Amino acid sequence: MKIYLLLPLAALLTAAACSKSPTGAQVDKAFRSAISPDAQTLIALKLDQLKASDLYRRHQQELQLPLLDSMSQRLGLDPRRDLSDVLIVWDGKSLLLLAQGALNAAQLQSKLAAGGAQPVPYKNFALFTHEANSVSFPGQNLAVAGPTAVVQSALDLLSSHSGAVPDELQDRLAEVPADSQIWEVSRGGLPIANFPLSSEMQSNLSNIAAYVSATSLGLRFDSGSHLQVHLICKSPEGAQRIHDSLRGLIGLARLSTHDNELDLLRLWDAINISKDQQVVSVKADLPADLSDKLIAQLSNFRGRAGALLNPR
């Protein structure tokens, strides 16, 4: 075959490769420039996509998020109606919340001022500050909230277009299914280990946290629910220990479940734990009926989780 006959095929293959969509989860472009190079954890809530799922439509009340409900009370907006995307950035010390949606900045600023927040100019931005926290609306349909110093740093990054997703977190994003409506990526260990925990929770995590260097999580809802977690470990030996611990916990939970508790048995059987070198993976795909029953138990779980996460 003459080489000139191959040129159109080569051009077609090159164009296809260049136009290939990036794999994995993506940080919304409105948020990227506000992300600090010190970011340790990113948590995204793709609310528009979440609200479009069948499971969410069936369980809107049960799937309320306390953090967003708190925002609703402070700002006078309805997160489930007014917000489309939320990104939470944790730098190891403080949380920064980035949100976009149908935000009327002037109206929200008036409500903040009426609630006692003081308008404070910062460079070309207006901050509404209450105690140690601030809210700013630096762009159309964009809000930035958190401790004042952290918000100011985010505004500096936004104005200079110098913020970006750190490379280590970008690597973790590539592992998250692109259609996840809720996702998390982290570096520098297990994120929850940085928060005050009860002694019971600390004991449960002690066999895992010391061996984890990074994480990724993706959660997708359709008529059912689908979870994928990757725990990147510091060594193959650490990965083996976590793998064995998790499988042991699932096995113990299954043995402790009575034969007539069929839904719980189905839940334990749906959880798959595997290991590849230094990565431990947890996957679960729950059908609609089992997802419905699990969400119905959320109120009980929230109470117990609150006790574990807020020690006295």
C-alpha cells in the first residue's frame, strides 16, 4: 500500500486522540483558580446532577445535607434550588467553601448585613464578615465562604488566576468515575483522621489511618447507588493490612447478621474489597430497593455518626 493512502487514516486517528475527553472527575473551571497549592482534600457536590437522579427525587428530604442547610439559614437561600455545584477545600487546618448557582449577590449581601455581617473592602472585593468568618461574591453566580484569612487568600488566587488543583490531587481525580455526583480526593493521609473523633472512632480507624497516604471516592446515584473508593497506601504491606482489616470487618458484620435480616445480608454481599499493589479498592453497587431501605435508615445513622464525630 502506498504511504500517501495512509495519511488520511493517520490524520483521523490523530484528531480522535486529540479530541478525546479527559477521564475521571473534573473540578469546575469557576473554582480552579481559587484552589490553594496547600489543598489537602477536595470534596465536590454536583447538585444539579444529583437532583436529576431518580434516587434523589424519591428521597429529597432524607438526603438533606447539614452543611448546606446551615448555609441556607445564614444566607437565606435554598441549596437544593439555588445551588448547582459546591466544592469544599481543606488545607489541613481550615475549610473553604466555593459555590455557584442562581445567586443574587445584592440580595444575599443585604441579608448578610441584616444578620449582623459587616461589609469590609478587600482589594477589589467586598467581604461580609461575621466574627472570624467571611463571605464574598467575586464573580457572577459565584460565592466564596470560610475563615476570613482563607477567603482573602482564595480571592487573591482568583484575581491573579494563579490557583490550581495540585498535581497529587489531579492524579486522584483521574481515578474517580466521571459521572460521580459526589466525589472526594485527598493527599497526606486519611482526611477524617484530622478531625476530633471519639475514642471509639479513633480505635476503629487506627488500623487504617497510619497506612494511608491518599484517597479517592466517587458516589453516583441513578435509580440505585454506586460507590467506589481507592485507598492509596504507603507500602504493599500496609495495603495488605488494610485489605485484611476491611474484609474482616465485613465478614464479622455478616456473621453478626441474622438469617432473617435479608437486606443487611444483601448489603454486606454487595461490598467488594480488592487490592492491587499499594491500592485497596472498595466498590458497592446497590439496586434501587436496597438503596431505598438504606436511605430510610439515615436518620438513625446520623445520630450515631454525630456522637462518634463530636466527642464530649
